[in-house]
Amino acid sequence: MFTLIRPIAAILLGVFGYFAAKGYEPLFDPMARMGAFAVWTAGISALIGWLFVGGRIGRALWFSIYIVAQGIVLSALVTAMVMGVREVFILGFRRRYGEVMDALTGYIDIIIGWLKKALVQEYLIFLGAGAVVIGIVLHVIWRMMERRRNAR
């Protein structure tokens, strides 16, 4: 059943994903040209907010925070996987990989490299605090909408 919490979760996670990507760019490489990385991350985060987070909000406050934290981790994994595919294609066209297995192991190395660079304490605190705030906001909004729906 469609509820209004799904698009709200998508918007909140998309906006948070954009700012998280902007915070990640200096960690990756201060001189790197990341292109549309923040936009891709926002889109992936919004999709995960719609599909994964939005349908699970509302059981309990701690569960809403937990689901948003899972959504943020899932957004990071999917973004690393999408960006890894991009890099594998770029390196493949430059003839860096001799065989398919080299490309597969290179893909896994790229994903691990993307995620390893995010293991900075301040950045992880930022992601955790964002998960708590978004989880509380979504739970409060869901409670208000359920109270209004049940009052009819």
C-alpha cells in the first residue's frame, strides 16, 4: 500500500546522500574530479529510501533509527558497486585487464577501496548522526500521519 512516508523517506535519504557524497569527496582524493558522484549517490539513496526504508518505518523508534542506518549502509554499498562498475569499464577500455577474472578481482578491489576510504571517524560519526536524526524525523512524521489517519 502506498503511503506518504515512502516519498518523504526518499527525499530525506536523497538529500542526506548528496551531502554525504560531498563530504566523502575530500576523503577519496582532494584533487580528484568526481563528476556527478554526488548526484548518483543522491539518486541511489533516494531509491533505497523509497524501496527499503519507507516501508519499514513505524514499528518503534529504535527500529526506525535502525532501518535508516541500514539504508545508509546499503546506499554506500550500492554506490560503491555502481562506481566500481564505471571504473572497471574505464580500466577495461584502457586495456588494463587481460582477462575477465582480472576485471572481476579488480572490481572487488575497487569496491573495497571505495569503502575503505570512508573509514574515517568523523565521517562515520556524521553518517551515524544522520541516521539517528532521519530515523527520528521519519518516525515522528509517520506517527503524526497515522494519528491523523486513525482519527478519521
